[in-house]
Amino acid sequence: MGLFGFGSSKEGGFMDVIRCDESNDYLIWKWSPDPSGEPTKKENAIRYGSSLRVKDGEVAVFVYKQSNGTMQDYIEGPYDKKIETANFPVLTSIVGAAFGGSSPFQAEIYFINLAGNVQIKFAVPYFDVFDPRFLDFAVPMAVRGTVTFNISDYKQFIKLNRLNSFDIYDFEQSIKAAVCKYVKGFVSNAPQMANIPVLQIERRMMEISDMIQTRLAADFVNDFGVNLKRLDISAIDVDKESEGYAELRNITADQQTRTIEAQTDVNIKNLADMQAINAANMEETLRIQREEMQRAQKLQTETNFIGAHALNQQTEVMKTAAESLGQMGSSMDFGGGGGMNPAGMMAGMMMGGAVAGQMTGMMNQMGGNLMNQQANTPPPMPTVSYFVAVNGQQSGPFTMAQLQQLAATGQFTPDTLVWKNGMAGWAAAKDVAEVASLFATNTPPPPPVPPTL
């Protein structure tokens, strides 16, 4: 890296060409008319009309020290022109008129490299890092890496750094000190600020590099006038032989074990609660089904007997009407004698017979309808349902007919567990009399062997 290189051309103070002869790895380079670098009486004497050449990616800074203050001109490359007042307006008041505009003028010329990058290696020696959960255990660790920067805002850089006394080594040391201080502070607080466990900090190295670069970029611009391009942590060395590391590792492992056990207990409890909820839901479902079945049976029974009830009511009405008509006929007096009235009796008998005939027809019709209705909608037979459990899996409910079919195919055996509403618990099919009958055989015992004669 060049510091204040001096021009190697032989043109001297009244040279025709002013240029930077350094390679691309310099940061700041000061031009001097003497190729040997020795100061002369004409150290900063620049001849009006000399050529100035500035390469692409460079900027030439002319510093004029006058009695009324310091003035500056900035020429960005690529540039290759003569030094004239048209290009340097400030020269109008500097070049002596007594020499016809050809007199030398005093100026310091600096070339600033805008295209090159400066890379500095840094190393932070061992320092203690604490886990915020266990502040009694200090874990020593060291950090190594590189920082890369360049100059992008040269006016800001010149404002913060004196060009005439600039030393690249001192500048790099200042940046290195700032980087080491910031990296140490960030890594020390990473477990708490960034929620990075101490024992996992090595695996989060790239994440830590990016976070430090983001927070340090603004400080590089404000404090040094340079652009922080990259901050790369190449290693975080944890002293794994230290007592603090061993103790922290042990207590962390123990805590993790207890956490796993506690989580397992919670999961088991949640599973048991879920099973209890499912069982309660199933019992509630069965209860609702039973109540719905009972209501349906009751409704069917009421439907079947409502016709007979209506027939009884109508019969009573007819009977009352017939009696009333008979009485009315017997009380009629067509002759006016007050005695027995054959015509009235006949009329009463005829009206009573008509009513009786009508009542008989209605009764026959309603009886026939009732019989047809009863024949078409017989009352449902009560069903018995059992749940079946095989290998811990519950299925059903199954009716007795369905269980008989399963028994015939061998899927339902005497040892199969069954349960229905009202039973205290699960029982083998052979121990439930109602179900055990499915396995009974109707074959009579063989006849006895006749005695031999």
C-alpha cells in the first residue's frame, strides 16, 4: 500500500505532466516535483499550462494555502487536460499577473484512489462471554477476521482527515482498534441482545458478521469517511478446556433433559385428556341416540293407537245419538191421545235404525283402515346393540344379527370383548348370556350306544 509516493518523472517543478505513478493498491498519494522525494525550494511550484492526467477511479485534489484560507479543487478521472483558468477558476486570483499568466503557483496535489479496496486483518484476544441465564460461568473466546473498506465520498474523507499529515499505517491502526472494540462488545452481548446461546455462538458466526457490519457501517462513514464494504469473522475460538465452558455445558444439558421430560409429561397429560374428552363425547352421542330411538318408538306407538282411540270416541257419539233419537221417537204423539203411538214408535225405530246402520258402516270402515294401517306399519322390534373391542380398537355398535354374521365368519369369537349401555365394563362375549347364545349349538347330544347282547 503506498503512502505519500513521489512522482518519478523528470519534469520537476516546471514539469509539463502531473500524474500519479503509483500502482492501484494505494489509498492516498502526494505528488512532488522532485523524483527523489527530497523537499526543494520549489516543492509545490506548479507551472500554469502544465498537463494534468487523472486515471479512471482516481480524483486529484489541489490544495491552495492562501492568506484568506485554504481552497481546494477536485478533478475526477478520467482527465487529461492543461491547467488553465477555464478548468481551474480559482487560478484567476492566484496566478501572478506580472508574469503574464505564466508564473508558477503554490499548491499541494493529492491523488485519492476511489477504485481500490483496503483490507485489514484483525484479532480480538480472549475475553469472557456470559450466558444471561447463568452469569456465574464465564466462557473465554477470541475472534479473528478481516475488514474491507474504500473511499467513496472523498470530500467527507478530506473533511475528517488532514491530507498533509496523513499516514496510512496510523489510519489502518485506528480502524483496526475501532473494529476490535466493536466486535468484542457485540460478541459479549450477543447471547442477550441477539438471543444467541453461548454454546452455539460458533455456528452463528456468519449471522454475527452481518449484524456487526450493519451496525458498524454508519460509524465508518461518520468517524473515518470511508465505506465499509465487508466485515468477515473467520473464526470464533471458544476455550473449551476452560472450567466455565465445562460447567455451562453440564448445566445446560441437565436443563435440556428436564425440559424434555416436562414436555413429555405435558404431552402425555394432553393425550389422556383428549381420550377422556373423546370418551365423554361418545357417551353423550350414545345417550342422544338412545333418547332419539325412544322418542321415535313412542311416536310410532301413538300413531298406531290413535285410530282406535278416535273410533272409540266416534262410537260413543253415535251411541248417544241413537239413544236420543229412540227417545224422541217414543215421545212423539201423532194422535194426540197421550197413549201409545204406533206411528211415533215406527218413526223412532226407523230413525234409530238409520243411525245405527250409519254408525255400523263407519265402524267397519274405520276398523278396516286401522287394520290396514297396523298391517302396513308394524311397531319396530327393540334392537340390542353391542360395541366390540379388538386389539384395543373399538368398533360398532352391532346388532345381534350383525354379531351372528360376524361369528359365522370367525370374526367374532367367544373371547371377543363386548360392551353395551348398562354394563359396568367390557366383558368377554362368552360371559354375556345374551351374546353367548350366538355360539350355542342346536345339535342334540348323540344317542347312547345300545347294549350288546
